[in-house]
Amino acid sequence: DGSFRKNYPGNGWFYREDLDGFVAPQPYPSWVLDESTGRYYAPVDYPNDGKVYSWNEETTSWEESE
């Protein structure tokens, strides 16, 4: 369930001794690591309107996918 060492390690993941957990590579420079879960999150919440979005790092926002 990922409760031991925060996450199951994946290909390219690394162990952070200071967090005592496995962390994936940072997906985008603007994304922030939640140290309690060992997961990165966008600085803006994903829209909850049923549409599909992709992250735009230049504008640091979600853009609707076509």
C-alpha cells in the first residue's frame, strides 16, 4: 500500500534518507514535493470538470487537451 518508505520504488526513483522514503523524479520544475507522501503536486489543482488536461510548464497552468 506504499505506507512503508512512502512509495514503492519505480524505475528512476530514488531513496531520500531525509524523508525515509522513495521519491520519483520531479516531473516539472514548478511542481512541489509533499514531504509527508513523497509525491510531487502541481502548484495549481487539476480541474474537476470531467475534461482532460495537460500541464503547461511555461504558463504553470492546466490546458485542456484536444
